[in-house]
Amino acid sequence: MLILANDIHVTIRAHGAASYPNEGCGLLLGETRDGDTVALAARPLPNVWPVEAEKPERFRIDPADWLAVELEAADVGLEVVGVFHSHPDHPPVASPRDVAWAAFAGYSYLITQVVAGTAGLSRSWQLLPDRSGFVEEPVSEE
Amino acid sequence: MTTIRIPTPLRPYTGGNGAVDVSGATVGEALADLTRLHPQLRAHLYDGEALRSFVNVYLNKEDVRGLQGSDTAVNADDTLMIIPSIAGGVERVVDHSALKVNQAFIIAFLLLAFVLNSLWLVVFVAAVMLLGTAVPALSLFKGVYSRVLRPAGLVKPAVTPDNPEPHRFAQGFGGVVLLAAIAALAAGATALGWALVGVVVVLAALNLFLGFCAGCFVYYQLNKLGVPGFTHSPLQQGG
């Protein structure tokens, strides 16, 4: 299960809406607690997909940005526990492309639907250990 | 010893350790020592002999790809970090069954128009094609597919990763050729008019039977030339 604490869903939804019509993305910082992922902070990051016209359908996080967030998190005793991105005008379902370009299994992959600039539902996914696909995990807010 | 920082999801494979001290004079040797100490990591970091495409190794905040890669020298007080690249996004897909049904209708109606010598049937097909290009939701023949043929199980969907825009352009291009044909037929240039109709039939048949979309080819050539509005390049596999 992915637990979104400290109203970070507000931050995530606002970033998705502000990025519209492009995909917005970022990292979830937090900790693992009794097998659940607890996201305590969200760090929006630039979508560095190289082709501007494709940003409504694609995102990429610069590993240099990831490194900076990883170090920042470590300084305050947190870890990178997941990745979030928005799907403008598409359902918040992990796509084959998300599978192909995902990172390690074990991160939460939170996807927020944004319709006509308004953020909607978020759903979270876990990559299967053999990288064959995503399974949904429950999301709760605390 | 050099320290390698381990990303959170890989810590179950290092006994929960967020950092592992390894020996080795280069990045490659250090990583080899890491997977020797924790063999389960190997499948997550490597695809065969090479690091997985999304795995980046940073030496003291610098990507080793910009240094000497796996041959980059490491010292005892260095820290290596494993940082993933991540990308993704919604899938661009096209239902090729819808396109084929559309092409089949276009060919059938245009052949019928020729046999019946009916200018109005050509006008009808041109209107359907141009309307479907302008407002894809109003595409009549694709509507027959999505509302009748597919629900009835008569045509199975064939949804594959593809850009819809080139197919839309191809249909619009065909519609414009038909407009020229209509002008020629109306002006009495019968041979030219039916020849232009024939061009549309042949191009649609090439697409239907051989899977070659001439309009898409033109679209991608214009994309390559950087013509504004032709923003989508052919879909790439992988990263």
C-alpha cells in the first residue's frame, strides 16, 4: 500500500495541473513502514523528455535531478520511495511504455489523471520483480 | 574501500544495507565486487553483461558515462551512487482494424461510384474522409467499425503502438485528391477525374492489403524536414 501523508497529494495534483497539457513528474520521499510505503514529501521535478511536442505523452526525470533529491532526502533521514507522473487526458493506468521505461521494482509508481487542466484520480502501481508488468497497489491518505 | 550507495528498493538484496563497501580499482571492478558480495543484485542491475539501460552510476555526483565509464578509476574514499533513469507516459496506440475497415469502405464506395458513374458517390466518400479528418469522432466508416462490427465480434481490434496523426493526414490527403477528382468530373474531364479516384483506390488498397500507408510516409518525411505541424516522428522502441 502507498500512504500519502502530509497532504502531499495536493502538491502532486497541483503539479499535474500546472504541467498540463504536458506530463508532470517528480519523486516521492518517505520511508517503508510495516511493508507499506509512506510518502512524506513530494518533489516535483522538470520533465526533461527531449522532444517538446511529445511532452503531453512522455516524461523523463533527469538522473542528475534524481541524485540531488536522493542526497537531500538522505540528509533528513528519508529515502526515495516512488515516482509520480501525470497522464494528461488519459486514465491513470500504467502503460506498456511505463513498464518498458520503469526503474527498479519496489518503487511506488503513482499516476495522476489530469483532464483539461484539472487533476483527478491518482492510482499507484508496483512493477513486478520480473519487469513483466505493473500491479495496482491501494493508495490511502493520512 | 569504496562505498556504493544502494537505492531503497534494492536494499532487500543487500541485507537491508543502504551502503556497501567494496574493493576494486575501477567502477567496473567495484560493481563486480558488489554483485559478488550480493549476487541477487545482479539481475536488477544487469541485463546480460551490460548494466540495464536505466541504471546510471555516479562517482561523487558525476555520471561515469561522462568520465571513463566502467574503466573510471575509484579511490578508497570515493562514493558511487546507483541512480535510475525513469521515463514513461501514455501509450500512443492506433486500432489498425478501424483503419482497415475505413479503407475497405473507401475502396468499395469508390469502385461502386465508378461502376455506376456516380459523381455523388465520390462526393459522399470525399465528405466522409474530410469530415473524419477534421473531426475524428465523426468518422462514419470508423463509426461502423466501433459501433457495429467490433461489438458484434465481426472484426477483431488490432491495437498497436503507433501515432494516429500520420493516418489522419493520409486520410485528409486522400480526401483532397477526391476533391480534385470531383472538380475534374464536374468540369467534364472524365478521364482525369476517374484517374484521380483510381489513385485514392490504389493508395487505400496498398494500405489495406500490404500495410503500406503512403500518406504516413509523406508525413514522416515532412517531419524529418522539420515542417511545422508534422511534430511526430516514428515511434522508437525502448528508451
